[in-house]
Amino acid sequence: GGSTSGDRPLPILPGRAGRTIYEVDANGNPQRLIATREPEIGAQVYLTIDARVQAVAERQLRKALKDHPERMGAAVVLDTRNGDVIVLASEPCLDPNDWVAGLARDQWNQALEDPGLPLLNKALAGTYPPGSIFKVVSVCAAIETTNVKPTSTAVCTGAIYVGRKRRPFVCWMADRGGHG
């Protein structure tokens, strides 16, 4: 579109509104065209979350965590073809609809004091061990490069000792005696 002084850079997502500036008389009637700028379309954004799969994941995550002492967890599902995020679930969490009207003070205080940290998205936090996906990668590497078989088992006693000096690498569950 045409350029007028004071143009701001084009924002990426919303684009830029068009405008037409006229000189007007005392009654507000247009007298002459001063400047125009065509609207510019912003970036297109596509949501890849699948609402049905998301709902199933949230329901199953709550069910799986029901008897877990901390009741915290996350589920992430990616499309392996392109990396699209299909599911991103975190428990416990606050209902996003509660934010629309604003949280009552007691709801906010309860969320702040909740040991399950409902304000922290566990699927994005990065403060937790990598979990099962890392196990899959490790097992695949072990099967391809060692004599480990898909039927092999291992026992976690809380630490693994490596090298001639038997240097210990402590499991994050060591204080609970390991995973078993």
C-alpha cells in the first residue's frame, strides 16, 4: 500500500489495518483524498491440537494419576511426520474457562498453595526428568549396539556403578531405594 509518515512496522500475526485519510470540510464531508493504505494480511496460524485426542489424553492422565501420591504429570503427543503438537496436557491444572471471568481470591490462593502446582504446565516446564520417551531412545540404542534383547530386564537399586573406579551415578529415585 501507499506509505505515509508514521507507518509502524507490519506486526507478524495481526497484519495491518488499511486506512484512507480525507481532508473534510466543517460539516465532515470529504473534500480531497490525502492518503490511502491497503490492509495487509498477517501471518496464518494453524492449531494442530486435536480436541478429541486432547480430551482423551486429559481424561486418561487424570485417571492414571488418581492414586499417585503427587498427582502431577504430563502427556505430550507429537506427529512424527512433521513435529506438530497433537496433545499437550498437564495435571493438575486450572480450567482455562475460570480465567475468563477472573479467578476469585480464594481460587487464586488455593492454586498458589496447591502442592500439585496447577499453575505450572508440566508438559512445558523442563524441570522434570525426561521420562519414558528417553527410555525408548535408550533402549533402542542398547538393542542396536549391545547384546540387550527386547526381553531383557534390569533392576534399579538407586545407583549404577561405571568404569574401573566404579563411579556411582545416582538415580533420582535413590532416596526411595530406586525403581525396583
